Amino acid sequence: MEKENHIELLLNSTNTDKELLSIAKKVLNNERINTSEGLVLYQKGKLAFLGMLANYVREKKNGDYVYFNRNFHIEPTNICVFDCKFCSYSRLLKQKEDGWEMSEEQILNIVRSYDGKPVTEVHIVGGVHPKMGLMYFANLIKKIKEIRPDIHVKAFTAVELEYMCRKAKVSYEEGLRILKEHGQDSLPGGGAEIFDETLRAQICDDKATTAQWLEIHETAHKLGMPSNATMLYGHVENFEHRVDHMNRLRELQDKTGGFNTFIPLKFRNKDNQMSHIAEVSVIEDLRNYAIARIFMDNFNHIKAYWPMIGRTTAQLSLSFGVDDIDGTIDDSTKIYTMAGSEEQSPKLSTQELVELIKQVGKHPIERDTLYNVITDYKDFSFSNEKEAAYSNR
Ligand code: V47
Ligand code: SF4
């Protein structure tokens, strides 16, 4: 209560605009804001105001916790039948010489290389390769689980799944059921881009539609497979498109409750067909995180993907609604490095990640994919040898 009064005082003392003030009051009263109010936040909300309100919501939901996990990524191929204009990573079949295509054995060897290491999740996504079909991936997951039965397999965007199911001539439900039976646990949030159909046709017209993306996630949730959701922002969209995107996700979350986290993804402009579009500023990134936290009231977590925005902005984002900074990402993620992300070799030890979080006065928590607490690092000391060895993994 004391905190709420404090916020109200601050709101009043800064000559806050009347519309913003009424939105803030709603948020403080735990009322949902509507899409027009979401738009007002984008149009008029200054960084400090949005940060204060988002931090209020964040602390109510997650206190001062900052979650991360120990994961590794596998990108089986960057050969892709689609041609998204923002993508710096995919190679069409005709440019195969620039692409890569891992063999099953190479993929399984990556999994084997984590033997004995305390990773809890493998994140598998890549280009949409016409020869890697549903049963190929189902059997691959089965083999991964034979090597590492304890690992959580978060795999395949709705875009990859739509293509796999279409080629295999099965419904989304059937396809997802097969993958689940072979060991897939959840879905990542990629492929959502921006849901507005007109814009989607401009930037990624040949892949899964908005309706298909939403249907695949809804079906996964129905089958007990949770998922994440993303939004690609900072390109040709305007504020209304962002609010519309978040609103469609909020509506689906009301229906299923199956989303774990929302991940805004900043458009990076290196080496793609949209390179002429300037990237938005860090201030806009922080405003966007904050508005996402305020608007997405039924999402428990907002994630900043640090390899993409860099560690300093990731640290800042923790005061603007974000409570999750993904993982140690001991991997070779190329989708962002090829698009010009801040981090050209995204790798942080657990100790480094914990220090980043502590530097901004927050409380580091290692989680599993479903946000169960694995280790509380608040008073954890990396001083003894065993712990130091553990931290470098
Ligand atoms: O859908 C592609 C994005 C996504 C660019 O679920 C780009 O935990 C910016 O979704 N600039 C795939 N973004 C990655 C993804 C993801 C990442 C981390 C964690 C999770 C999770 C999911 O990457 C694509 C697309 O929106 N992307 N190119 C670019 N130039
Ligand atoms: Fe293919 Fe994904 Fe790149 Fe689109 S974003 S071209 S679907 S790899």
C-alpha cells in the first residue's frame, strides 16, 4: 500500500497527462487496460513514467527476481524455403553453398557434448528445410531424449510446425501429438513477427499466417505443451500494430493460459532485405518492454533476449518490466549474430550472468523452462572450487 501511495505521489508531482494518470490508476487498481489505453502509452508515455508503472507490475508479479536458465541451442540448418524480408540468416535452396545442414549424428554429438553438465533445456529451431520432415524431427527428439532423458526439449516455431504438418498431411493436433509422444515438451515463441495481416504480407508473405500461428499455439496448449510468444518490432509497424499484436496474444492467453513468457524482439538491420530501415533506439526498446509488461497482464513473464540487445540494455530492461534474461546460451546461435546483434559470440557463464543481475540490485534465480526454481543465487558464493567449476558450465 505504501508503495502504491508513493507511486501516486510521483505521478501527481510530475504534471502527468490526464489520460496517462487515469491509465496509471487503473494499473494500480489491478484493472486491465484496453487497446486504446495501450496506444496512449505508446503515444504519450515518457520513459520514466512507463518504467515506474512497469516496475510496479513487475514487482507485484515477480518481486525482484530475475530468472535465467541453462540452455543450449541447436540450429539444424539455415536452409529455408521461405523468404522473410527481415531475415539475415536463411539461405534458399538455390544459395545452398552458403548454408549449413547438420547431419543427425552432428546434432546428437552436440547433445552428447553436454554430458554431465547441468543444462536443463535444449532449444531447437532453424530454417524450414524441405527434406527435414515431421518424422525425421520426431525421431531426432526421441534420440535426444535417449541420450539425455532429463532435458526439456523446446523446439520448432509455429512456422516450422505448419510446414512439417502440411508436408506430412496431418492436422496440427496430430503432428503435435506425434512430436509430444517422441519427447518434445514445449514450443518457442518465434515466427509470430507481427500479426497484422497487411504488414505480414509485406515482410513475410509466404510463411504461416497469423491465424495458423495462433491455431498451432492454441492446439499445443490444449495438448499440454506450453509455449512462448514473440513480437518483432521496430521495422515497418506502427504503435497500433504492436498493441494489436499483444492484444491477440492476451486474448489467446485468456483462453488457454499456455504461454510462459512474452519476448519482444528488436528488428536488427544487418544484411537483410530491410537493411534500409533504421533500427529503433534503446529508449524505444525500454519503452516497449515497459508497455508490454503493463499491457500483458496475463503473462507471468517478460523476457529480454540478451544476445540480441546486449548485456547493458538487458540490465537496464530489468527496471522496465523484464524479469527474465533467457539463459547462459552456451551455443552457436546465428539468427541474431548474422542480423547484426550486439553480442557477436553470445556466451556467458553462470557467474557472469549472476553478476550482471546483482549489479542492478536484483535477485538472480536459475529456473527450469517452466519457471520452477533450480538455484537461488542471492547469497550464493562462487568462491569454492566446486561452485566455480559449476559456474563455468
Ligand atoms: O521469428 C529473425 C526473429 C525469431 C531477425 O521462445 C529477427 O524462448 C530481429 O523466436 N532482427 C526466432 N529478429 C527466434 C525466437 C526466440 C529467440 C529467443 C528465445 C525464444 C524463446 C525465441 O527471430 C524469428 C524472428 O522474429 N528474427 N531475423 C532480425 N533481423
Ligand atoms: Fe526462414 Fe525463419 Fe528466416 Fe523466415 S525467419 S526466412 S522462416 S529462417
